[in-house]
Amino acid sequence: MRPKLLMENDYILRQCVGIDVSKETLVVTMCMFSFAEEAHNSDVKTFKNNKTGFNQLVKWSRKEAYTDKPLRYVMEATGVYHEELANHLVKIGCTVIIMMPNKAREFAIWEGMISKNDTIDSRVLALVGCVKRSMRPWQPSKEIYHELRAMTRFAQDAKKLRLALKNHLEALKHSHQAEKSVVKHYEAMVSYLDKRLKMNLKNMKEKVASDEALNKKVENIITAPSLGFTSVITVIAETNGFALIQNRKQLTSYAGFDVKDNQSGNVEGTSRISKKGNSRIRAILYMPAVQAQLRSKHLKEAYNRIVQKHPDKKMIAVTAIERRLLLLIYALWKSDKPYDEDHNKKK
């Protein structure tokens, strides 16, 4: 790719590959940004999301790029589908940028790109990589976070399945002439899941205990009211130890707790959280938020204030407490100190 520069004495400053990642494919665009602030895009390429596709992507990008200019690869964190590619690129010495979900979309809207598809997304990622030079290169997270994430996700999925089986079993027991063999099958499955969940929790605790620094952080965080081991580990695992988080706003957006306003002129609609982030974090913090109002005077006061404003929508208050607990976990993680109920009063 050698773009035709329109201005005399213009030259290429930066070059970046934007990658829109899905389960099966990688939709790729290279953008070259000139001194005259002109963006030049390559034709869009599509590769398979596997090792063969990774090698083809690297070969193509190196062929198209200027060898005397640094080349960056930008992608969004898309569940788990981007992880193999990101680790492959870093392993062979490439510079990788992983953006928080929705940030590229915000940039696209700012640039007036309203439409959205894989091609446009790859172009937006390539452009934002050229324009926003301050984005930090991504580094693979510690292996322990990947292992803990698998364990916490199993726990959440198994508990959902167990609840469904228990409900079926309860209904079956109250039905007319319930088949005893089927009842035993359900009871056996529930018992099996109970044993697996117990073993999984034991393995999680052993895994955390094997990492002295992580274990100390977790011990500090669970001193906070209503925050138990599993909920804390889930948040840590889902954020890869807060590796991509630089501030509180990013964290609330990542978890889908950022507020979406609905206001225009004199019309003021209902504001809602976006729910576009990590649903597992929101799910795991629900019960701690319900219990927190009973265990913390500060959180109880906050809960009651919100309920007074929205007496018919107590879920708003619970969600607000979820958000506070998430930010509390982040604060305790960064401070390496146990929870202090009267921290603000001592300032």
C-alpha cells in the first residue's frame, strides 16, 4: 500500500491495522496517516480467526506497510475471540492495542460515522489507532487470571443450571403421579453439580493462595461488607486484574454500569445504565448489593436516598449499590489496604 499524497512535501507519519474480530473471521483495514492529517485506507481484507489466518494477516500487513515506520494492530476486547490473535501478535514482537468495548464506537460517532458493520468497524479501529497516539500497548495478562476466569464462569453457569434443575424437580414432585425414576435423575444431577461446585471453589481458593500478591489483595478486598471470595474473584478475573482499566469511568463502562441519558430540550426521559458491558460482573454483584444495605451504614444510607427518589423502582437503588461495590473493589485493589468504613471521615 503506497497512498497517493495530495500535498507536496507530505509524508506518512503513522500506520495502523484495524481488526474487527468475530468468532470465525478477522476483517482488516490498514490506515496510513499523513503529516497533512489525511487518512489513507487500504482495501478491506478478511482472514480466518485461526493460526493460519493470523500468519496470513501478519504477512499481508508487513507487505503493505512502510518498513521504516512503526506498525500497530488495534482491536476491541470481544469476549474471548480476540485473545488468541492478540497473544500471537505480541509473541512475534508486534505492538497491539486493545480498546475497551464501545470506545471505538464513540470515536466513530464523533467522526460522523453513523453506520456500523464489520468493514466500517475495522476502518474506525485503524483510524483511531493512528489518531490516538496515547493508547498504551497491550501486554498479555497473567496466566492465573485466565484460569480463574474459567473457574468463575463455570461456577456461574453451573449455578444457573442447578437452579433450573431444582425448579424442574420441585414442579415434578408436585405433579400428579410423578415418575420416581425421573425424580431420581434430577436429584442425581443436582447432587453432581453440588459436588462439582464445591470442588471448583476449593480449586479457586488454592489457585489464589498460590499467588502471594493476589492472595493479599483478595484478603484486603473481602473485608468490605457483603463482598465474598467468589464475587471478588469473578470481578478480578473478568477484568484480567484490571489490566485495561485506567480510571473509574472506564471500569463502569466495561461492566455496563455507565448511565445512558435520555434528554432532549424540555423533554426529560428516564436515564438507564447501558448494559453493554460485561454482564457477568453485573450478575455476580447483584446479591452482594442486596446484602450490602444490611451490613454497611454508608451503603444503607445511599440505598435509602435513592429509594426515596424512586419508591416504585427499587432496582435502581440496587444497581447503584452494585456500581459502588465495583468501584470499591477497584479502589481496594489499587490501595492494597483493607476496607475502612470511616475512611472519608478521617480525611
